[in-house]
Amino acid sequence: MHKLLTVFLLVCAIAATSASAQEIMDGIAAIVNGDVVTISELRELTAARETSLRQSLRGDELTREVSKIRHAALKDLIDRQLILQEYKKKEFNIPNYVVEDRIQSIILKEFGGDRAAFVKTLQSQGYTMTRFKEMEKNKIIVQAMRQANVKDNFVITPKQVQAFYDKNRAAYSTPEEIKLRMIVLREGSSPSASPLPDLPDSESKKGMAQEIRDKLANGGDFDRMAAMYSEDPSTANMGGDWGWIQKNTLNEQLTKAAFALQEGKISQVIALGSSYYIMMVESRKPARTKPLQEVKAEIEQNLMQQERSKAQDRWLETLRKTAFIRILV
């Protein structure tokens, strides 16, 4: 139950305990109206994402991406500090029970209500209950201040909805799909069942493929024939079933042949390299774009969120303009 919080705290602790990080743990990342944003706070915020990046990137690319993450995180920390300062300036107050309720919710959801296990996890990762409460209180303050300073009185016009729909039409579209079955035979490999006729070695697979295709065209069961003869290990035991596929699933030659088939029809034997393919289309779904009316509410919600974000950015910009901010990293 408490795995999520444990992992989060563990990643933060790993970033904080390396020898190189320890040397600058108490360094200053930025000064915001006299308040300090520390390098340890910055590392705490970026640790998980940096760890993920280091597993997939190297060299200059890693350096660039880490720099981007730290830059964005420092901006967020500066904005958070400005919001907390505004909260103090306005002499607002969040009752202690609000923070306690948040803590109890975390304990209930992630620790099954076991407060002792929660405290033990905090301690094992170097966090005190006081520090954790402070972190959660700051989150509540920032969220409340953002909401209080953004009025939800935006009007989304039909013209805006239409423009968004037109620009993002691809997101509301699904391409043509077919439900495909396919038998694959390959030169040089042994069939899973005995060949249908006695064929010369040089023509065995090609001839076998044609025999199978002829039997299918005369009413043979595709599932059974695929299970017996197909040499595609991932689909043979499923009767050659590829499920629903789009045009980017197969190579160009197979795609052209498959999407040209009518439902229930069997393709000719298709020779490609040293392999032979026989396909059948069970069903088709035409390309479709959801009509505007079907996605209108979703678009309006999306546009409302965009307006909220813009309004929050405008509010934060007014705080930045009157603040003394010095970045030291």
C-alpha cells in the first residue's frame, strides 16, 4: 500500500546522498525576495526524472535534457516561493486540521491506515513528520492561492471550439482497420504438419502454399489450416489471427494486398523474399472522424483548462515583476 510514497522518498534520498551531491547540498539555487531556494530542494524535485533520463540517455543529450529539467524545476520553485510569500503578505491562514486531513488521507490510501508504518517510512528516508507536514501544507497553500486568483468566468465561444476541432482533427480520427488472418510459410524451415502433396524440394513451400490457398478457396477452415501449417510462431496457435490492424502494421506489399481484399475473401499466395503469405480479411472498419458534436464538451473542457493556465501565468507574472529574483545556478 505504501509502495508509491516509499519509492518517491527513496529516489529523493538517493539523489541527496551521493558524494558529489552532498558537497553542494546546502548551496543556494536562487534568492526570491530574500528567501532562499536551495540546491537540495531543486535536486529533490528533479531526482526521479533525472534517474529515468540516465537510464536512457548519454553524453551531450543527457546533459541538455537534465539542464532543461532543472531549469523548469527551478522556475516552479521560484513561482512556489512567490506564491507562499503572497500568502503570508495577505495574512491568510490554513487551519491545521486541513493539513492533518491530508496526512490522514495519505496514511489511509498508501499505508492502509497504519500510521506507524507511515512514520517509519518517513524516518527511514530521512524525513521528519514536521518536514513532511510542511511540504504538504505548502502544496495546499499553492493550490489554494492559484485557485483563488483565477476566476472561473471564462467564456468559450463556438468559434474557438470549431478552430480547436479543425486544428486537432487527427486526434478525433481513427484510420481504416481490418481484422486479418494470415498463414506464413518459409523456405528452409520445417512445416508444423506434413505437406499436403509430395512435392519436389525446390518447390515444396511454394507448392504447399498454393495447395493450402486452393483448399481455403474451396471452403477450407482458415483457423485450422493456419494452426496446422503456418510458421509464424506468434499467431499460428491462434489460427493466424492478427487482430485489428492499420496500414502501418505490415510492409507495403502485404498492406496493399490485405487492404484490397473484400471481407471473407482469400488472397493469392504472396511471395516476399523467401516467405509465402496467404491472407484473409474477416471484417473491416472504415476510417472515421468523430463529429464535432460528439467531442464538443471535451474540447470546451480542454479550452477552459488552457484559459485557467493562461490566467495563472498572468497572475504569476505580476508577482515576478515586483519581485527581486536572483538565480545562482
